[in-house]
Amino acid sequence: MARVLAYTSPTPGHVFPPVGMLLELRRRGHDVHLRTQAQHVERLRAVGLDAAPVDPRIEAIEFDDWRARSQMNNMRRILSLYEEHAVLEIPDVRRAIEDVRPDVLVMDVQCEGGGYVAAASGLPWAMYCPYPAAFKSREAPPHGLGLRPARGPLGRLRDRFCWGIADRLLAPPGTKDYGVLSVLIRHGADVERVMNLPPGAFRPMPKVQSSVVRLRFHPPDPPVQNYEAFREVVQTAFTHRRKTLANALKDLQGLTRGQIGGRIRGQIRGQIPGQIPGQTPGRTPLPGWVDGRRRPETLSVAEFAALSDVFSSR
């Protein structure tokens, strides 16, 4: 049978929800190990789980987001707390893997750093969520943004805009939804639509279809010389998505050392030898393989990566 290593956030609301699942795995003959909140270790050992505490420094971090004076500042504080946890979770999960030598990992959705280690470990792994998943409904805004329920046409328009992010993640080149988010996410992750959920899956029924999207992260593909330059080129191009590339990227002409990503060598000035269709001499630094008459949404991720390397190397 398999050896399972589960890792939870050290808060009571995250410790106990997976226990039933872990006990069932043990009943079926699997060797189950658990890293969790220190004060519950003995109780979990008593029911048959091989439990041990997480790094005590993680538990020492106080969740003080309730002190924030606004919902937006509250969310900022939560994100910074998750970041503090992640820095400590990464070495803690690595140590646990070295000690247990598991065949499979079970990771708490709140353990961002643990998720990074699980994804990079090469082991089969699953992520559990100790609360109901945030599915779309007509009156509820996207989960985690701190938004109040929609009221009237403007509220529904706001929610529809937020939910449209899934379509942008999956949009292929040449479509209206293809943009900055599509390129930047796909550069570092494979995006898969797991399923579509019809309006009838929810009560009350929304007027739009929902999607469940899975991201499988991987090293940047293709690699780029300077990621900040890559991001700057993509964002600049799509800022003027109705323009041709020759015109959309003219804002990058004349930028000096450090102005794109802080580390680009030299100056981007003048005309690259070999004028191309749609390129005005002395204005836009495009390489000869790019047709300046193309629009940003027609470029693939690989083409944006190659284009950013042109800027990085000049």
C-alpha cells in the first residue's frame, strides 16, 4: 500500500476537515503521516494517524488581518500573511518529504508554499479545500475579492467582468479574449478547462455558464533572457491592442538602460536593419521576422518571448 503525507495549515478550521479522509485511507491499509497544528498532534495520534507538528515559526505568525480598516487592506494583509507562511512552509515540507519518503502528498489549499514544493516534487499530489468551493452564482461576486453582493445592472456587470477571467486564461491567439493574462499565465502554466457548469448547477441560477479551470505550472516555456522585459513588451503591446505592432510598441523606442524591467542593456533607438512591412523607419524596433502590420492578439506566447529577447539584448 501507499505511504501518504498530508500537510495542513496550523489552524483548527484546517486541521480537522481532512481527518475523516485520512482515517479512511488508513482503514484501507495505507500508511498515513500528517504534519499539522502542534496542540492537536497527540489527539490525532490517538486515533491512529502518524502526526507531527509543523514548524513552530509558522504557528507563531498571527493572523491580524481583522485589524485592517478596509476590506482591500484586509485582503492585502491576508496575502502578505500567506507569503510569510510560504517562506517557512517550503523548507518544512521538504524536510517532511525527506523524513517520510511518501508515495503521494495531500496538501491544504491554504498552504501556498507547500503547494509549490508538492508541484516540484515529482510525486502524485492532491490539494484539499476545507470549505465549500466558491462556485459562481448570479448574486455572488467572485470569492476572495471582498466585494459585496451585486445590486442592480452595474453590480451584475461587475461580476460578469470578474468571472470573464477564466475565458481570458483559455483564449487562443486571434480571439478577442486573448490578452496580457493569457500570455503571461501560459508562459508558465498549462491551462485546462476541466468542465463547464450549466446555470442549472446553482441556486439561484445565473444567466451565464461557469467553468472550472486547472493550472499546471512549469518552468517558463520558452525561456526568456529577462522576464521583466517580457512582461513589459506584452503589457505595452496589449495596451494598444487595436493598433498594429509597429504602432503599439513605439512607446518602447528610446527607453534607456533599466527602463524595461530594470536590467535591459543599451538603448532601444532607431531602425533595426531591414525594414519590414508596416514599420516606419526610425520609429519602432521590430526584428525582421515580425510583420509590423500584425496586431498583438495574433502573436503566440513563443513569438512574444522571442520579441522580448530582442529588446533585452540591445
